[in-house]
Amino acid sequence: MFVSPAYAQTAAGIGGFDYMSILPLVLIFVVFYFLLIRPQQKKQKHHREMIAAVKRGDQILTSGGLYGRVVKVVDNEKIQLEIADNVRVHVAKSMLAEVLTKPEPVKETRDRKGAGDEKKDVAEPGAGGG
């Protein structure tokens, strides 16, 4: 019996596994990972770190659009936020969108006056007479 070469090629293609057919799927997964999955994971990690670092005195913005100052960290899930004079609300930590400013560190009691405040008269290059 004579088998034509065309039939022999198609029979081998059906029974064998072609690695080139899976290559587009692998490439699509790699592109999705670097363009979608990885940036989202980084954003979530940054948000978790921001929530964990919130402390009293921080100026924050909630995801609902409220600006306020953290008065008290109640527990791992709640903070007390002052949104106006004598107006305090409890907010879930997960709803914090952004920490706007950190409180200023307390200045030292001994202040060095005049240390580095003096300006020296130095002629700038090119500022000569003429």
C-alpha cells in the first residue's frame, strides 16, 4: 500500500504535540501579568502599607471624598477622624484613599539660634563691575 506524503504529514500533526500552538497563549499570559496583574499587586501592597502606617495627626483623604485629621487610631480596622471643629467620625481604615501630610516632628527644646543663619557675602561669578 502506498501512503502519500501529504497524508503522512497530517497524521503526524494530529497525533503529535506542537509547541508552537501554545506559544501565543504563553505570550498573552506574560503580557497580562506585566501590564495588569503585577501593577495591581504593587498598588494593593502600597495601600496596605499606607493603612498600617496611619497614626494620630495625619491629614487624610477618604475614598468617600472627606478630608480630615486622624484624632485616634481605634483598632486595626477603625480610626477616629476630625472633619471639622468638634466633629469627629469613625472611618474604616480600608476606606482611606490617601495620606496627604504627616505631622511635623516636635522641635528640640534647645534651639540653636544663629547657627547657619548667617549669609556670607560671596560675589557670584560674572557679577563683576563693568
